[in-house]
Amino acid sequence: MADDEKNQWYYNTVKQRAEYGKISPTDQRMGPYKTKEDAAPAWEMGGDRNAKGAEEHRSRDTYG
């Protein structure tokens, strides 16, 4: 593992918490993030982005 990867934060989508380093399996983590504070809201922000994208997709299907 490269040093820069060791010094990064990840969000564990199963445990729903930030973790320092690549502790969890790849399919259970989002990131990397520079700080714990950046990683902590990752799941919520991802959900918001997905909802916005779905809404935009529905709008295109309806109007265009």
C-alpha cells in the first residue's frame, strides 16, 4: 500500500462510519478523503447526488 493511501480516510458503507486507511473491502468503502470530516458525510452526499441524477433523468424522459 502506498504511503498516500495509508494516510487517507474512507467511508465504510456497511458500518456507516469513516475509517482511516484501507481497512474494509473495496466494495464496502468510498473514498479516499483527506480528512475524517470529509469522509463522514460521504454516504449522505452520494445519496443526494443519486437522487438528483434520477430526478434529472426523469425530467429528460418526460420532456425530451
